Amino acid sequence: MGDPQFHMAVQVDGAIWAVTFVSEFGFHETRIMTSAEFIKMISAEARLGG
């Protein structure tokens, strides 16, 4: 899968997030992440300008 065009995150509970990524080709991938993983991902995106 290429770089996701956008994603949607839903907080399942205090420590778990369901994050759905959608690529420019319309492919969907949902990942379950802990809050720590989610914060790390968002921080990396902010550094990359994504």
C-alpha cells in the first residue's frame, strides 16, 4: 500500500484506538493501536508535515 492519503482515528477506550487508513487508490486498512503507538504515529506525521 502506498502512503495513506488520510486516516480516521476512533478511541475505543482510554488506551485503545482503531485507526483506519485510506490510500489514494481507495484501499482501506484498520489498525488497532495503544495510545502510546497512536501518539508516536501522530508525532511522526507532524515532523514529516503529514
